[in-house]
Amino acid sequence: MSVFRVKKTLVRTVLVVGFAAGLSATLQGCFLAVAGAAGGSALVATDRRTLGAQTEDRELQVKALSQISQNLPDSAHVNVAVFNRRVLLTGEVAGDASKQRAETIVRGLNNVNTIVNELAIMPASSFSSRTNDTYLETRVKTALIAEKNISANNFKVVAERGSVYLMGLVTMDEGNRGADVASRVPGVVQVVKVFQYIQPQEAAAAAAAAATAPAVASQPDANAPTVGAIPDSSVSSRPLDQQPPAPVSNSNSVHPGNPKATTP
């Protein structure tokens, strides 16, 4: 497989950062949640995954991309997203053999608990389509940040050909709210839920633990849930543009991962 596809994730990450910066300054009607802090404004970010799971997710993504690139034809276009040892495969491949091969490769990686194989059997998407998906991801993330009843940091957003896939450790209510928000973003064709659900008491316990934990600086992570940059408290509060809600469904392509994987 071509080197271009191996580097694709890095390019896409750069595009996301660029679009996010542009949206902060130019997107009309963008409401950003601002949390007050001593001496200024701050956004408190938390992640419900353990630190070990976060590290492992990054490693699994790199390994999966590398091995898929080496073993599938150059015509294949495969994206890999990982959250809490659940691997989401999106993109396009030439046939079912390549689709199953990609899944088999991922299943062979240590500690992969679940594989969601959303690969489509069709020609690879165009550059313009992928650029639009990057923009769409940013719009959805911005909408999640603007929603008062959920935390955007609990969601990971993946867009492919206008379809939006939502990952994360969320309660059933949070998942439904997040999916509804995403479905109303202009340009979203459908929303597919790929969540791992937790109980409300687990979410409350995680929030309490995060509130008492010391702040730790970390490097940007392309595989982590998105946290929006907050410019300052002077940002105007206006509703985002919306469309009639797009269809929302659960993924029906969830398959077992590595049999030897441990439960997160």
C-alpha cells in the first residue's frame, strides 16, 4: 500500500487543527462553552478512559494503520479510530476479501476487545470528499461543545462520506443526546452510534474523580476525544446552523476482537 495512506492520519489531524482554528474565528453562530477560572477562562477536559487505555489506544491505532497499509492493495482507503480498545474501521476497499483481511489484521493485535467494521466496498473516496469529512468532523465537535447537557470530551467523532460515527464511554442518555446534536449539523447524512455504554453512577464517579485529580499537561493526541479551544469570554452566544435531523442508528457491524484481550 502506498506511503501516502500511511501518512494520511497525520495529514487529516493537521487539517482538523486548521479547520478548528478557522471555525473559532469565522464560524457564524458558534456557541462555545466557557468555564470561569481564576485569572481568566478555562475549559476543563476529562477522559473517562484510564491513562493506560489512552496510551494503548494510540499504540493500537498506529499498529493497525501500519499493518493494514502493508497488507492491503494500494487502491484501498482505510481509516482506523480506536477508543477504549474498540477499533472502528471506515473507508473504502475493492472487495469483501480486503474488508475481511483488514478486520483479521486488527483482530490479531493484542488487547483489541471489539472491531466495528464499517468499510464500504466501493472505489476510494475523492480528496474533496475527505476534506469535506474533516470539515464535518469539526462542525460536529463544535456542536457537541455548544450543547449544555453533555460533555464533548466524552465523544470521539469520525466522518466518512458524510456519515458520522460516534464513539465514547457514555450513558445511554448522553449517547442519545450526542447523536441528536450530530444529526442536526448541516451536511451530516446519517449518524451511527458506536458507543460503549456505562451506568449513570459510573459517569458520576468518573466526574467526581476528575474534579479532585490534579491537572496534568499532555501532548495533543489525534486519537483522543476532541476538546474545543476556548478563545475568551467575549465570544458571542448564538445558535449553530441546523438541519432537520439525519437518520440515527446503531452500528450493526460490531464483531469480537482478539480472544485473548482483557476487559478494559
